[in-house]
Amino acid sequence: MSQAQSLQKKLQKGGLIDLPAASREEAVNTARQAGMTAFVVDCDRARSRSAVLRAVVKAVDFPEYFGGNLDALYDCLCDTVLDHKQGLFLWFHNLHSGDPALAEDSQAILQVCGDAAEFAANNERCFAYAVVHAGKHPDPEPGVDPTPYSGGAEA
């Protein structure tokens, strides 16, 4: 069985998929070839639960009424899974689960994703997700402002 076929089987099974960070493009492309909708959630600047949730909202384009808590995340993931014929794939890029401020919250977010994967399977859909775990955020440098979450730089 080729690596692409193996990846496609993992995607169709749903749930958390353990993949190396270098295979992001391959995973996204394979998910799309399988008829799934694929999104990359950039969590690199997220330093809190709400920031990770905002990254998910931005990637998936959740509705304006998104509540910003774990229940709302579950509801929106389930709705999004049902909105797509085959299902959904999320790639969490650089989730700083090693950061003390995010350690518990990142586990809670991934638990919600696991629950959404179970919901998808029960509704003849697929929800798969992969996580690139990053360690602790670097400590701020004295006299240097942190990069804004939006990624923009002030003039």
C-alpha cells in the first residue's frame, strides 16, 4: 500500500491522525482528493484558549454568532462536518501545547475535536485532524513589542 493510500485510509477513519509536520501539504491534498474539505489552523501566535479558538474560526470561517467557548466549537465543528458531503479535515499548525498557559486548554480543544470526530462517524461523515505540537512560546524580549495576533505589522 502506498503512503498516499495509507494516509487516505487514516483520513477516512477520522479522529486524530499522527503525521509529521513536513507532510502538511500532502495531508491537505489527500483530504481534498478524498472529497473532504481541508483547512489549516495557524495556532503559532495563539497564547490562550480564546486565541486558538479565534484561529479555528478564522480558518474554518465559522458564523458570526460563534460563542467562543468549547461548546460553541463542538457545535460549529459538527455543523461544518454535516455541511460537507464527505467531511472535514483540520491541520492544527504549531499548537503550543507545551506552553503552561495552553497546556490544559489545548487538551480540552483536542478532546472537543475527538468528540466531533465521533459525531461525524455516527452521522456517516468523516472528521479527521492532525496536530503539530509546538513547545512553549519564546519569552518576550525586553523592549520589543510582540507580534500582533493578526500578524500585521504597524508602520
